[in-house]
Amino acid sequence: ADAGYGEQELDANSALMELDKGLRSGKLGEQCEAVVRFPRLFQKYPFPILINSAFLKLADVFRVGNNFLRLCVLKVTQQSEKHLEKILNVDEFVKRVFSVIHSNDPVARAITLRMLGSMASIIPERKNAHHSIRQSLDSHDNVEVEAAIFAAANFSAQSKDFAVGICNKISEMIQGLATPVDLKLKLIPILQHMHHDASLASSSRQLLQQLVTSYPSTKMVIVTLHTFTLLAASSLVDIPKQIQLLLQYLKNDPRKAVKRLAIQDLKLLANKTPHTWSRENIQALCESALNTPYDSLKMGMLSVLSTLSGTIAIKQYFSSAPGAATTTARSFDLVKLAQECCYHNNRGIAAHGVRILTNISASCQEKDLLPLEQDAVFGLEALLVLCSQDDSPGAQATLKITLTCMVKLVKCRPHLSQSVVESLLAQLHSAQDNARILMCHCLAAIAMQLPVLADGMLGDLMDLYKLIGQSATDKKQELLVSLATVIFVSSQKALSTETKTVIKQQLENASNGWTAYRIARQASRMGNHDMARELYQSLLTQVASEHFYFWLNSLKEFSHAEQCLTDLQEDNYSSALSCIAEALKSYHKGIASLTAASTPLNPLSFQCGFVKLRIDLLQAFSQLICTCNSLKTSPPPAIATTIAMTSGNDLQRCGRISNQALTLSLQMKHSMEEFRNLATRYGDLYQSSFDADSATLRNVELQQQSCLLISHAIEALILDPESASFQEYSSNGTAHVESEYERRMMSVFNHVLEEVESLNRKYAPVSYLASNTCLCNAVIALLKVPLSFQRYFFQKLQSTSIKLALSPSPRNPAEPIAVQNNQQLALKVEGVVQHGSKPGLFRKIQSVCLNVSSVLQSKSGQDYKIPLDNMTNEMEQRVEPHNDYFSTQFLLNFVILGTHNITVESSVIDSNGTVWKTGPKTTIFVKSLEDPYSQQVRLQQQQGQPPSQQQQQRTAYSRF
């Protein structure tokens, strides 16, 4: 990926030639092997120039090969569907494939029809393809008819004209007596694509309505109802009618298979359009669930209700009830059903029951619904006891639902946290290992949001940690990590020596190096840096490569640096300076190790950026404390403010009207600007971290806010007290806090702001002593909160990158592209979005912003006066990727003769409209040459004039 595009193209061409050699082989096996290797080639080189050539070669194989080769080409085409739109010569590709449709072999025709169906997205309006599909539907060969049905479904989804034309044909075949039932079952699903306009959808709906009544057999009803649902979900207008129809079948049809299908489709509509569910719909579903004797059906209905209970539908259910004001919560059928199911002997039913109660408690804040909180807690505790003793996969799945509900309930109703946490801790000792791991995750999630794990509870956790035993199974290792995480979260201050000894001893006895690293990582995330440092130190000699050694060494140094800062004390500024100096020393060692740990494939750019900013922030803090200390040795006289006001120099207000005082004031101004600059750099780091999780981004944001806070405090206390405003900094603390680190940082922010504001109000102007003390104490308070190294520092769960290709592009990256100065260069920019194993886990790319700029590097020829507009090119375009591919064009002017440097930079915009500077940045050179006609005119003019007048002619020409 780091190589230039020219080199990539060379690699791609050689790979394509190798596969082409296989295609030309006389052996069928080698040809097939070459065909099936094409998808890998497309994945590696996803640009149109290669994909076009490759698909044309495949089309040739399809045209002349046997049916087995055609089948292989069909599979490749279906696997590479997202690359089809990159085919440049679509006509040629279709022509080669389509020629097989005239074969006498029905299997060859069938494969061709499936091939055309797979290509429907790029040829939706090809009339010859439409005609072939219609003809093949009348074929006497079943294989060909099935292929025609597949193609018809694909074309109907893409083309309105085809859908309108084929609708009557499909309806005749479905209603025709000559059509076998199994063929009708395959034809009906085509109607789900008839949603291109209202009249087409309406006629398809009428046909399906007739079918559902005319053909009451189980298979026909199931296929027709499901097609009905998919058509309604696409056309949107008929969803309420469809919900009623499905509820009617659920209530009245005695067949279990039909009821199951109705439940499945109701679940689909509950997920897609919960706002279209009326109170009557939910009530009908509750009644069916209360009346059914079958557990499997009851579980399905409860699944639909639990989906609805987490949406807007639940508020509509309670608010639109007749006599809602006088009705108690427990008299609602939904609540009765949920309470009845909470203690059901089927775990799945009980899980849905407690989920419904939890969602009602969380979303409906009315007073009469408050008793449901206790019902939810009791139901959750009962399920916890039941599932934690059972090791089966079903019990584990139910336990996950239970624990998720617990976290949700505690988040919305913090006063329930104590009882929930106590029940979890009580159950931990007797639970199975699998359940213990999940329960520890739940405890950690609750404790991150609320400080509910008191020191008294730490004893229980430590006892359990000792009890885990000497076993080194994977489950025990996982449990060690989970328990250690809970212990770190519960120890809000530093860990006791006894706790550290127990953890280390247990790790030595029963763990491998990876477990120790994961526990150290969790300690770094929770701010327990002394524990983390000792664990990293113990792991240094256990790794196999020097990159891992340097990585662990850097983590050890960072942990040591942060540990130095925990000894800070308020009002003791000299010891604070020595602590910061010690921390900086370790940080500098760490950054050297971190740089050595990076590789071309893993450049550790976020980690290096974050640590460099931390170093600069510590230096800025140290400089600020030094400046404040200097002001103490040079106190201003009482008349400083008056003289400053009369002389009009605001900076003189800070000190004695002397060079020393003015220097210190300028240092304060410089310090404020430095903090603002650091805040901007933290903002840039935030913008470049598209793949980071939300906790990491929040951490970066908190660092940025701490810089802005100090710069604001300097301005408000020293430089410009009159114009300092507190409005924009207040009310930040009202947002929901996600972690202990954030809670402590927000507490410091609010305390510092209150201090600054109260000083400003009480003493105007603020005395130098009070302002210095306030600033130094603010710095120490910020540094005393142990820094949290969040997940993205260690682990990248989402990976997104953009690969750009520019055309024209030179064969050698250093060579310029030649352009005449009276012409414009059409620069085509193509790009591919590449994802890791979990695309879109945290955020998705909505569009890509491409910025093209050109700078003149060196002039050649005469120095004519050119308007500034023609000197540079600055353009920006936004393009939406389709199937992870985008392309656009820019027209660039190069009026000035010489070499120009063109830079194309990409950034992405996510679904919330946030811009992320992900890169990459690509550069090419363009050489602007004088066009031959102008050159000829100039030479003639020069030759036609005597030598003495040449200079004069040149200046006149330049003026022109």
C-alpha cells in the first residue's frame, strides 16, 4: 500500500498476465484455477483499469469455454458484484456474454441468464436482456425457467420499466393452471420488487391478496405472506395494513408454521418501522401471547414485544391508553404479560419478560410506572441465579441479555445500583467460570458509570481472585483479566500493596505472558500506573521480537512517568516542578522506545501523536509554574493598575513598570498562546482518529478542554479580566459521564472555573498572589488525576483506509506530466475505501471530501505579470462512495510556464456530518509548456525587431 501507484499498476499487470497464462492453458483444471483466483486479484488491486481488463478476459472464457468454466465465471461475477460498476467497456463485456444466449444447450442459456441477472446493476435497461428473460420464462426446460426467474427478480429490483413490463406476465403464470405449484412458489417472491411506483405496488398487493385467499395451502400462504411483508416494507405506505393482516393470521390461523412466519415478519416490521405500530396492534399481540399454550410461539411474540419496548412504540402504548390517567401501570396487558413471563420455566421467555420490564422502566418516567423497577430487579436477580449455575450455550445467551438489562437499568435509575451490584457479588462465588467472566464485565460496566464498588467489596473480589487456583485453562486466564479489571475500577485511588502482591503472585502461579499484558493494559486504562509499570517490567524479557520489546519498554516508561505525577501536592510548587521534570525524563525515554517499536505496516501514528502532545503539555505546565514563581519574586506595586490604565498598556498591569515585569507579562501571554496551540493540536489528533472508539475520543477531548481551561484562566486572571466570559465554559458537566477518569476531570474543570470566577468577582483587579496560586493549583489538580491510556492506544477494532489513484500519472513518480499553458489538465481522481474485519463498527463513511491544490515550484521562461487567480488552483469536491469506490474529475489551469506541484488530499465525512482528516495525501508534478503557436509568434517578433529594441518589446508584451 505504501508503494507508488505506478508500482502497484506494474504488480497488478504481472498478476493479471499470470492469470491470463492460466486461462490460455489447454488443461481444464488450470483454466478453472485461474478463473477462481480472480476475486483475490480484485480485492488486492481494486481499480477500474485492471478490473475492466480482467472481466473482458473472463467474458472471453465464458463465450468459448464449456459449461463448467461458465459456471466458475458466474460464481466469480457473483462474488465480485461490488466491482462490476468499474467495468469501463460494458457494451463489449455484455456482447461477449450475451452471445451464449443463442446456444442450443439449455444449460448454457440458463447460466447466461444467471450471469445477466448478476450483472443487472450495470445493465438495468438493456432491452435485449429483458426480451431474453421473458422468452426463457416460457421455456420447457426447468433449469432455464429457474434461471429466468432469478434474472427476472434481479432486473425487477433494478429497473422500473422491466418491473412494469414483467408484472402481468408473472401474474398470468402464477394464476395459470398449467404452471406447477413449485414454480408458482418461486415466481411469487418476484412481486416483492414491484415497489417502483404506487400503482405497481397496489396491483401487486391485490394479486397477493387474491393468492392468499385462493391458495390456502401452508407453503403458498407462507411464501405469499412473506412477499406481502417485504413489498409493504419497501413501499412503506401499506405497513399498518400489513401489521393487521399478520396479526389476524397469528390469531386465527391454527397452523404453527403460518404463526411462526407471521411472528418472523412482525419482528421484521418492528425493527424497521416501530413508529407505525398503534396501541391496538401491541394490545392484539399481547392478547395472542397471553392466550397461546405453546412456549415457542409465546417466545416469538415476546421477542417482537421486547423489540418494540425499546422504541417509541412503548410510549405511544402507555400515553394513548383510554383513561390512562386513572389506570395503574400493572393493569396494562403488556405489563401483566411481562410479569407473568419473568419467572417462566423457559429461560428465553423469562429473558424477554425482564427485558420488556427493563425497557418500560428505563423509557417511561411516569410515577405510576415506578413499582415496575422493583419487579424488573427481582426478575433480573432470579434469572441471574438460574443462569449463572448453568454452563450451556443457551444459559450463557440468556445471562448476557440479563446483564445487559442490568447495566441499562442502573444507567437510567442510579438508585437501584447498590442492590444490583450486591446481588452480582453474592452470585460470583457460586457461578460457573463462563458466567463469572460475563458478570465481571457487567460489574466493570456499572462501576465505570457510577462509583458503586466500595472498598468493603474489594475483599470479596480479592478472595475470589485467590480462589481461582492454579489452573491455566483459557477460561481461567479470561477470568483473571476480568476480575483484575473490576478490582482496578473499584480501587478509585491507588492500589494497596497487599492487593498488588496478590495480583502479581496469582499471575506468576497461573498465567501466561499474554494474560499479564492484558491485565497491565487494563491497569493503564484505569490509571493504576504503578501496577502497570511493574507488570510491563516483568514482561520485557518474555517477548520474541525487538519491536515488541521496545513497545513494552515504552509502556513501562509512560507508566513510570504518570506514576511520578501522583506525588504532587497543592501549594508545594518546587516539588511539583521536580515531579514534572522526572515525568518528562521518563516520557522522553518512552517516546524513543515507541519510535523504535513502529514498523511500516504499523506506524503507531496515534500513539506517537498522543505521547508527543502529553510531553508538550507537561512542558507547558512546568513553564507556567516557573512563570508564576518568577512573578512572586517581582511583585507589582499597588499603583501598577492605575499607571497601566493611564499609559494604556494593559500588559503593564501585571507587574512593576519595569522591564522584568513586562517580560513576565509577555511570558504569560506566550504561555496562554501555547495552551491554545496545544488545544488545536489535540483537535487535529481527534480529527485524524476516524477509527478510534468513543472513549478514546472523549479522552482526547478532555485533554483539549484542559488546555483551553488553563488558557482561559490565564486570560481571565491576568491578561484581560474585563472581557473574559464564563458562559461558554459552563454547563459542560451536565452531560452523561462515561468513566471515572472523565468524572474526576470534569470535577477539576468545574472547581477551577468556580475558583477563577469567584476571584474575578471578589477582587477586581485580582491580586498577583491570588491569581498565581489559583493557576498553579489548577495545574496540580489536573496532573493529579491519573491519565487514562484508552483502548485505541493499545488496540484498533475498526480499520478504514483510502487508496487514491490519479490519472494521468507518470510512470516514474519524480517525472512531471507535460501540459501546454493554453490548455486545461483534466485530473481524474479515483479511490477505494478499504476496511478491516469490522467495517463501520464505530462510524461509517458517508462521503469523501477531495481537496486539490497546486503550487508553482519553479518558473521557466519570461516573467509575465499574471493575475493572482491564475497562479494557483484550489478546488474541493465531495463524492459519495458506492460499493467502496468513488471517482471524480478536476479541471486545472497552468498558465504560468514552469513546474507545478499538485497535491490531492482526501478526508472523510461520517453519517453525522463530522469531517475526519484521514488522508492520504498524493502528489504529482506538472510541467507547463508554452504552446507552439505562441512560441512561434514570440520568436518572429523577436527576430523582426533590431537587437536594441528587443528589451522594449519584451516589456510591452509582458504589459499586454
